[in-house]
Amino acid sequence: MPGSIRLFVTAPLAAGVEIAATAAQAHYLGTVMRRAVGEMVGLFNGRDGEWTARLATMRRGEASLVVDRMLRPQAAEPDMWLVFALLKRDATDLVVQKATELGVAALWPVLTARTNAQRVNLARFHAIAIEAAEQSERLTVPSIHEPQPLSALLKTWPTGRRLFVAAEREPAPPIAAPPIVARPIVAPPIVAPPIVAPPGAPPGAAPPGAATTCPAALLVGPEGGFTPAELDAIRGHPLVTLVSLGPRILRAETAAIAGLARLQGAG
Amino acid sequence: MPGSIRLFVTAPLAAGVEIAATAAQAHYLGTVMRRAVGEMVGLFNGRDGEWTARLATMRRGEASLVVDRMLRPQAAEPDMWLVFALLKRDATDLVVQKATELGVAALWPVLTARTNAQRVNLARFHAIAIEAAEQSERLTVPSIHEPQPLSALLKTWPTGRRLFVAAEREPAPPIAAPPIVARPIVAPPIVAPPIVAPPGAPPGAAPPGAATTCPAALLVGPEGGFTPAELDAIRGHPLVTLVSLGPRILRAETAAIAGLARLQGAG
């Protein structure tokens, strides 16, 4: 449950560095949270760990912070992706927020035959993910990719990344089996990928410095399910494992949240 | 993902029985889903399994259905409760919906020192749970109890029902350990408890005919967390096990959904 103020910034973090808050952050600090000059907040940027910073100036909707000391170093995080068919706006927002809380490294919205939504507002997804990362005490913000057809993503799927597919009305083993639990990355510390990846970035491009064991992903289909042709393509992919989320039929956003919770174990 | 129409009814289900739809159901069938006389829908009541029924009459906002044949018998379901500190309206609604999808048998809203909400609309919770049960292909609707202080619920906690408590910033083992997975009830078939339990109903009162193995519950605190005194009372309870949902700080509603997903395994 949310604790003290933590803000995500893009600037490098080191003792003594002065950082300008964005307009939204300045508004949040001054107007929403009523913080005054001299008070402390936490900062993280996905690369340099978490730091305390002192609110140095605040006036006319602007604020600056001076970085003080490191609270904790950048740490390894699970290398789990979520691939999900775009849903209606509220459901997609929920998926972005909850997947961030549950620690996913990357979000890949995809288009399928039965996907209704086509357009997304990546800036809004980005804002939701940042807020969720700030509140959940993550040290990174997940990368969020441009939507693309599921078939295109499967064609360029990175070698070695297992893809668990939430199956309904299909025989599949339960998702809780031990080998499919993603393990936290051990060392060296992961370097955060860019927040919003450029549309052309290959899905297999690992961020520099990332050492991953057991990279994995969960794929959740649209409300109407996959078509038989899509299921054939999925089943035929060498890295795919169909998994069951139980006997009930879950809404797509519930399948995403519950599936991630189970895959990540205590990660 | 939701399939064909399924409706929850309170009347007994048997071949040939005629059942009057509620006004809301008649509106849903005729106006929302544009169903015509002669078309088939599914019915369940939490006791008699799932049946097909033919839309027999429909006019002026009223509809009746004639039960045809049984699709599947009433089946055992996991005996899992969710105890949760009342949250803001949207978050509580989400918990009721997702917990129903994830198969909980009973929802126990509680009041804690840091709970902001005091009043609830049980009728709305009930409607949300029924809709989620209809869409998730459950054969029951969870019972939803009147809010009460957490201390009162702990005092009357039923013997033999383990209570897993989502712990944050507390040393606790991961929630995924095998002994805490709730097992489906085997036999005889569970008889559904009343949808909304009367305020005075003792929490240990099992529905008649229920045979339970490994009854369990998950307790999730309010956004602000439990107070030290509450944590002491929780820790001191003989049936309580503190469990971790991972290193991140989850919103209360996320903790409820993710915790249930993990506890239930493939249940």
C-alpha cells in the first residue's frame, strides 16, 4: 500500500545533482500533496537506484529537487513480459496499472482478429505505469510498446523467451507448475529499457547490461478469444506453453492479472 | 471470456419448470441482447447445476423461461473466503467482481482502524457478484456479508479455517508454498450459502451439505495498512499465517486479486 512520495525522473541520479520537476510533478508536490521547500521525497530513474531528494525550490507551478543520498541500489527484477490483446479503455488501463504493480518488465499490446480496439494512447499508458511504479516501490517503469499484430510479434519472438498462453476451454496444465515460475535476475543489475520503445525496435533487443535467467512472457487474448487459426499459430510456436488459469472463464483483464500473479510466484 | 447468456435465478431448477425472469433479466434478454421467444439461455441457481431454458414469453418488460435439460450437475468448488478491508467504491467493486471470477465462496468486508469507508451497498455488491458469476461460468454466487469490525470477525473465526494474511514490509514466506493451496471440495456437492447472509449469521456456519477439505481465507488490509495493534492481534491468532505477495507494494485491490490467484492455484 502506498507509502511516502516517490517520483520517477529521467535524469541521472547522484548526490548533489539538481533536478527540475515536470509541471505535473510540481503540481502534485505543491498543490495535491502540499509539500514545502526543504521536505524530502524519493526519486528513481530505472538505472541509478532510489535516492532521497530535498525540495529546493517551488513557485509558479515549477519545482526543483536536489538529490541527497542513495536509499537502495538498483536491483535485479524479474524478466517477465505481458503480451495482451487490446481491450476496452478501462480494462486496458487496469491491465497496465496492475501489470506494473506485479512487476512486468515490458507490456506488448497486440491486435488479434477479435480485438475491437485499434488505437491506443501510449502517453496515457505511460503515465499510468509511472504512477503505479511510484506507488508500488518498483525501481523501474515497464517499457510499453506500440501495438502490432500478434502474428508479427510471434514471427520476431526472441529466442529463449518462453511464452505462456492463458488457455480457456482447452486442455492445459495449471499455470502454477514449478518450471514456469520466472526467476528474479541475479546480477549484474538490470538496466531499464526505454519507457516507450520506438515502434521499430525488435522485440528481442535486450537492454544493455541486462543479464536474464528464464525470461518469460504471458499472452492473454481478447474478450472473444483467439480464432482457431490464431490458436494453431500459437500452438505451433516452439516457445509456447498453453496453461490453464482454472476452471472458470475469466475476463481478459482478470486473466492477465491472475496469470501474472501466478507466474511470478513470490518474485 | 464470456460466452453465451447465463442467468442466475433463485427458483429451483428442474425439467419443465417455468421461471419468471426479473425485470432486469427481462430487459437484458429483450432490449440488450435482443433475444426472441424460442431462443435458449443457460440458468443456474447455486444448487441444481446448470440447465438450458427456452425463452417462453416476453412482453412489456416481462419474460418467462421454461427449463429444458441439465447441462452439468452442481459441482464442488473451492472453499475459499476473502476478508478485505473496505476500500473506495471503485476499488471495492473491482474486488467483488474479480474475487467472484476467481471463485471465492464468501466475501467478508471488514472495518479496520485505517478503513475510510464505513457504509456499503450490499445490493450493488450482490449485482456485481451475480454478473461476474454469470460471465465466469461459475455454478454459484458468493455469499456477501455485512461489514463488521475485523476484531469481531477474528473473535468468531471458525475452527479449522486457515487465514492467510497478505503481509507487506513484514518478513513472511511467499504465498505460493504448497500447503496453503485450497483444495476443491470433493463430495457431496456443495449447497450454496445464501447470497447475502443475515447480519447476525455466525461466520462459522457452513451451508448445509457442504463437505469441505482445507477451508481457507485470505485477509487483505486497507490502503494504509494494519495498525501495530491490529497486526499483533492478527499474528496472535492461531489460524493465521502471514504470507508475502512479493517485494513490491501492491494496492489493496491488487493484493486481493493476486493473493487469491496464487492461493487458489489451478482451483
